[in-house]
Amino acid sequence: MPVISRPSPGKLQLARPLGIWITGVTASMNSRNFSKLHYLVAVVFCLTLSFGQTQAAKVSLDPSNWGSEAGASCLDCHRKASPGIATQWHDSAHGAAGVNCLDCHRADPADDDAMEHEGEVIAIIVSPKDCGHCHSTEFKQQQGSVHTDTLARMEHLIPTLTGTRGNSPAVSTGCSQCHGSRVEVRGDGTLAPDTWPNSGIGRINPDGSKGSCSACHNRHGFSRAAAREPGGCTGCHSGADSPDREVYAASSHGRLFASNKDRMNLDSDQWVAGRDYAAAPTCVTCHMGAAPGLKGTHDVGLREAWALNTPVSEKQSLIVFKDGDKREWPASRNPPRRGADFPKADGTIGKIKAVASPKTRRKIMTRVCLECHGKGFTTAAMRSFDALVKQYNTQYGEPARAIMQALYEKNLLTPLPFDEKLETTYWELWHDHGTRARHGAAMQSPNDTWWEGIHRVNRTFHDHFLPQVRGVAGDEITEALIREHLGQDTETGQSSSTEPFLGYGEGKTGHE
Ligand code: HEC
Ligand code: HEC
Ligand code: HEC
Ligand code: HEC
Ligand code: HEC
Ligand code: HEC
Ligand code: HEC
Ligand code: HEC
């Protein structure tokens, strides 16, 4: 039930369930006064509607394909063997629609992880591909998203932590729980404990599909309402890699959500910002959610203009391939053309269907803001965020990166990662503090932007990074590097005649 009814006719039109609307179009097509104009309007609205998730979950499989009797027998036992699971399922949309245990857990005997269980062939893992038999749209969007690419990116970016330490307990109970693992199947169809259980967002499943739908849709409830809450994201999006739980909680938006949760209409069939709720935006609103004229998506990376989790941030285009795969592409490099053959992230070649520039991606993101804010406000807020990222880049990220590169080139640092203190300091500079500052500015937490962010970046840079560079390279080389990359003679900042908080100038006559 919508909490908000807006008098805007265009929007009300969009709010109609698809079925009713199509009936309306058919009626007008049958009538004599149906004109070309009507037809055009119909097509445009139809497109917009198919973009919006504006009705009960669409299911791509015919109901005659589920609800088998063999599946009903699972319940007889599992009401006793695992009553919690049976209850969660019973209370879920799947329970209500008669999608039973076997409809999801059924396996092909040829599957790696197939096992015989009480007369049926089942698998423990119900992969995104399995869900995709019935939810093909969500499956396609999820498979092509940055979420499912995370293992490959992680292994490429931090081989030390992921490679040499391999399946260590710290990785399987830490990194893998958020990022995912390569799930290994043992001879009897059971899953290797150091690779499972986890619901990592980019887990590689025995059937080759990636990720886990239960990362956000906790089993066996699989509810939309729960996934719309910030808690559906912040289990992973917290801490140094992605401090969004802290950032959001401190922002106006997070505080409004906390005090208005009962006005968020989380159970609604459709959940269009500004129409079905307006009290506060959640993570989902901005990164996945629908707004009038904007479709919801299971690709969380689509609306990101920047790469924020890098030593130096760069704007990025999104390359979309014909088969739905995607690849990020730095905006500073010439974007490839539509229709061209181009290497995908994994090295294989694909045909390009579309390229979304950072500007387009930003436009999609701000479409959501405009439901609750004015255009000038939104543009100014985004401009301040962009300016902070640029300040971080030029003042800290770029000089620090250039100095590190120079030290490796001069063989003043060994290629062995994290064996020298300076390497850890550099990591803390851009990753722990720099990421927090940038996320803070993107999502409006002044504390994370400044005290936990830039303030710490600045201190790490001047109090630890540069002194350690001096220790490694000596005064002469360090001064030359500072001149070249910071454009000044020493690393100290400007001076003033007084600094009352430090006591400087306080004792002199003429000062208060
Ligand atoms: C990153 C978190 C996340 C992941 C991963 C995820 N979902 Fe969702 N899903 C959501 C959210 C949030 C919603 C509600 C969106 C809304 O209404 O704005 C949703 C909604 C849905 C819906 C209801 C759609 C409708 O028409 O209302 C289905 C079906 C669904 N997801 C299936 C899947 C499947 C299948 C997978 C795995 C391939 C998956 N989801 C993975 C977060 C996620
Ligand atoms: C005769 C009783 C019985 C029937 C029928 C039955 N199960 Fe089970 N199942 C169990 C018990 C007991 C366990 C728990 C074993 C354990 O503790 O690991 C179990 C475990 C499981 C597991 C977890 C396996 C693991 O290693 O963690 C899954 C998945 C499962 N059942 C699914 C099903 C499905 C799907 C059906 C219907 C095709 C089904 N079960 C039918 C009794 C049954
Ligand atoms: C909508 C699909 C779906 C349905 C219906 C479903 N499951 Fe599952 N089940 C899953 C998913 C997804 C997992 C998570 C596997 C993983 O990724 O590790 C799972 C995991 C399990 C597990 C192992 C994990 C654990 O927590 O022990 C058991 C046991 C299980 N299901 C039993 C059942 C039973 C019994 C039913 C019927 C009452 C059922 N499932 C219905 C999707 C489903
Ligand atoms: C199971 C853990 C997990 C959950 C749950 C999760 N994420 Fe993520 N998310 C990740 C990881 C890991 C990455 C990093 C992917 C990469 O860049 O390698 C990521 C990346 C992202 C990105 C960055 C995309 C980019 O362009 O770099 C966004 C935005 C995001 N997630 C939003 C969300 C939202 C919104 C939700 C909840 C609806 C959510 N995530 C739920 C683990 C998770
Ligand atoms: C609490 C969940 C969590 C844990 C634990 C975790 N990460 Fe992350 N990590 C994330 C999220 C979420 C992101 C996405 C940040 C973003 O894009 O803003 C991320 C980003 C990254 C990235 C940057 C990828 C990219 O393309 O943006 C790397 C590399 C990475 N993590 C490696 C690791 C490694 C290695 C470990 C363990 C030693 C680990 N992470 C532990 C959640 C986690
Ligand atoms: C055999 C078909 C089938 C399979 C397999 C299946 N679903 Fe569904 N799903 C449905 C049906 C039917 C509904 C109910 C649609 C409705 O009521 O509008 C539904 C509804 C949903 C919803 C919306 C729930 C809500 O709150 O209204 C989500 C989310 C969802 N499924 C996720 C999943 C995930 C994740 C998997 C895999 C683990 C999965 N489904 C597997 C058929 C299926
Ligand atoms: C009011 C809208 C809004 C809300 C609410 C919001 N975000 Fe964001 N988020 C943004 C914007 C804007 C950016 C920066 C986009 C860009 O790169 O241009 C961003 C960036 C991110 C990134 C960094 C992606 C990268 O480029 O590395 C992650 C991860 C993320 N958000 C996750 C979350 C999570 C998790 C939540 C909820 C706890 C959340 N966001 C709440 C708007 C929002
Ligand atoms: C669902 C409604 C909603 C959406 C969507 C939304 N906001 Fe907000 N936002 C608010 C409300 C309400 C406040 C005021 C909170 C207050 O007064 O404390 C706010 C506060 C802010 C503030 C703090 C400024 C101040 O005056 O204190 C900024 C900045 C902001 N929003 C930017 C954005 C951006 C950028 C987006 C889109 C990426 C966005 N908002 C999306 C409702 C929303």
C-alpha cells in the first residue's frame, strides 16, 4: 500500500500495475480514436514500466514446473530435522507460492556437488543459476555486476593476502565471508569446510555461477523487505575496506532511517523512491532502487562514477558486453566503441553492446536524489564530493604513489610486499584512512570525511610516511622527491604568526 499519493498524473500512470495498464492500452487500441500519438505514448510508458520493478516479483518459469510431490516429502522429515528452516520456508513467499525444498535443492546427477539424499538427488548449494531458472532478470543483472567479479579482482590486487596465505582460517572466516571463495567439492558430493559455508558476494559455485543470492536475501525467508534494509548490506560494508555502515549511520539519511523505519513501507510490493516511501533513502535506494522513470537493478556498480577504493581515484566508464558481462574502464583512456570486439575482465573477447560514461552513471545516481532534493542542492552536494576526491588525489594520493614508485625503481624498497614498514604505512594512508574520507564525502558523514578521514590521512602522510621515506632514501633523495611531487622544499605546511591551540605566539607581547 503506497504511503504517499502524489497528484502528478505522469507518476500516477506509472504507479499502475502492469496488468491493469496493459488492459487500458488494449482497450484504447480497440477503440476507433486510437491514434499514432496514443501508440507512441503507449510504447514510451511500456518501456518505462518494464524498467521499473513496480509489481510483485516476476517469475520466469511456469507454475506447472514447481511444487512436485517428491518435494513435499522433504518437509515431513525436515519439520523435525531442522524445524527452523521449515518454519522460515513456510512463512516465506516461496512457501506461499508452493515452491518447495526440492524445487530449489534438486540437482542433476552429473553435477559435481550432486548427492543422493533420501531417494532424491540434491545439492546443498542452491546457486544463483538455480534461482535464475525462475528469476532470470535478477540473475542476469547479478552475474554481470561488480559484486560477482570480486574474487578475480581481489586475487589480482592483493595476491599476498589471498594467494600465499591461501585458504588459511583467517581468510576463510574473514575475507571469504564477504568476498566469497572457490567452493570445493569432495568426492562424496559434500563441500570442503575451508571453502564453505560462506555467502560471499563473489563466491565461485560448483556449477561455475558466481556469488550468492542469500548474501542479501537471507535464507530461507528470501524476503525483499529484509534486503531493502541497510543491514542487508552492512554486514559486509563495514570496516576498513568499505566503512559504509559507520558512514551511513552518522549521515542525515541513516539517522532519518533509524527514526522512521516504520514509515519506510519496506513490505510493499513495489518500492519506488518518492512514491512508496520518502522518509529516508537506504543503501538500496541509491545503489539499486527504483524511482519514477528509473528502473531498479541488481547491479550495484552501475551508478558509480568513481573508483573510490584505489590509491588514487579515477572516474570510470562501464563497458557492457552483448552477453551481459561488464568491465570497468578508466575514463582517462579512450573508450572503446559500440560493436567492437574487446577483451573482458577475464581476458576472453566479447562484443561491446554499450558504454556508460561517468557522466551517464552520475546522472542515473542523481535521478534518485531528485525525488527528495532540488536540482541545485543535488548538483552542489555532488560537486563537493567530487572536490574532496580531487583534493585527496592531488594532495596525498598522487604524491604518495609517485614516491612509492620512485623508491621501487631505485631499488630502495624490495619487491616483497609488506616486509617494510613504509609499505604498511602507505596502505594505511590510502586504504584505511583515504577510503574512509572518500566514502564519508560520497555519503555525507562529516566525521568520517574529516576526523576519521582526511585528518588521519594528513597525519599519516606527514608524521609517518615522509619520515619513513627519509629513513629509506636519505635526506637528499627525499628532498628531491618532495620538490618534484609536492612542489615545495620541505614537507611542513604554511606557518602563521599565532597558533593559540599550540601555545605558539601566546607569550609574546601584542598577543591576547
Ligand atoms: C546486493 C544484495 C542482493 C543480492 C546479491 C541479490 N538481491 Fe535480490 N533483491 C535485493 C533487494 C534490495 C531487492 C528489493 C529491491 C527493491 O524493491 O527496490 C531485491 C529483490 C529481489 C526480487 C523481487 C523482485 C521484484 O520484482 O520485486 C527477486 C525475485 C530477487 N531479488 C531475486 C534475487 C536473485 C535470484 C538473486 C541472485 C541471482 C538476488 N536477488 C541477489 C538485493 C539483492
Ligand atoms: C527421512 C527424513 C528426510 C527426508 C525425507 C529428507 N531429509 Fe534432508 N536431511 C534429513 C536429516 C536428518 C538431515 C540432517 C543431517 C545432518 O544433520 O546433517 C538432512 C539434511 C539435509 C540437507 C543438508 C545436508 C548437509 O550435509 O548439510 C539438505 C540440503 C537436505 N536435507 C535437503 C532435503 C531435501 C531437499 C529433501 C527432499 C528431497 C530432504 N532433505 C528429504 C532428513 C531427511
Ligand atoms: C528458494 C530456494 C530454496 C528453497 C525453497 C529451500 N532452500 Fe534450502 N537453501 C537454499 C539456499 C540458497 C541455501 C544456501 C546454500 C549455500 O549457498 O550455502 C540453502 C541451504 C540449505 C541447507 C544447508 C544450510 C544450512 O543452513 O544448514 C539446508 C539443510 C536446507 N537448505 C534445507 C532446506 C529445506 C528442508 C527446505 C524446505 C523446507 C529448503 N531448504 C528450501 C535455497 C532454498
Ligand atoms: C556478502 C557481502 C556483501 C553484501 C551483503 C553486499 N556487498 Fe556490496 N560489495 C561487497 C564486496 C566484497 C565488494 C567489492 C567488489 C569488488 O570491487 O571487488 C562490494 C562492492 C560494492 C559496491 C561498489 C561497486 C564499485 O563500483 O566498486 C557497491 C556500490 C556495493 N557493493 C553496494 C552494496 C549494496 C547496496 C548492498 C546491499 C543491498 C551490498 N553491496 C551488499 C560485498 C557485499
Ligand atoms: C567485512 C567484510 C570484508 C572483509 C572481512 C574483507 N573485505 Fe575486502 N572488501 C569488502 C567490501 C565491501 C569491499 C568493497 C569496497 C568498495 O568498493 O567500496 C572490499 C574491497 C576489497 C578490495 C578492493 C577491490 C576493489 O576492486 O574495489 C580488495 C582487494 C579486498 N577487499 C581484499 C580483501 C582481502 C584480501 C581480505 C582479507 C584479508 C578482505 N578484503 C576482507 C569487504 C570485506
Ligand atoms: C521454482 C521457481 C523458483 C525458484 C527456483 C526460486 N524462486 Fe524465488 N520466487 C518464486 C515465486 C513463485 C515467488 C513468489 C512470487 C510472488 O508471490 O509474486 C518468488 C519470490 C521471490 C522473492 C520475493 C520475496 C518477497 O518478499 O516477496 C525473492 C527475493 C526470491 N523469490 C528470491 C529467490 C532466490 C534468492 C532463489 C534461489 C535461492 C529463488 N527465489 C528461487 C519462484 C522461485
Ligand atoms: C543518498 C544516497 C546513498 C546512500 C543512502 C548510500 N550511498 Fe553509497 N554511495 C552514494 C554515492 C553518490 C556514492 C559515490 C558514487 C560515485 O562514485 O560517483 C556512493 C559510493 C558507495 C560505495 C563506493 C563505491 C566505489 O566507487 O568504490 C559503496 C561501496 C557504497 N556506496 C555502499 C553503500 C552502502 C553499503 C550503503 C548503506 C549502508 C550506502 N552506500 C548508502 C550514494 C549513497
Ligand atoms: C527518500 C528521500 C531522500 C533521498 C532519495 C535522498 N535524500 Fe538526501 N536527505 C533527505 C532528507 C529528508 C534530508 C534532511 C535531513 C535533515 O534535515 O536532517 C537529507 C539530507 C541530505 C544532505 C545533508 C545536507 C543538510 O542540509 O544537512 C545531503 C548532502 C543530501 N541529503 C544529499 C543527497 C544526495 C546527494 C542524494 C542522492 C544521491 C540524496 N540526498 C538522496 C532525503 C533524501
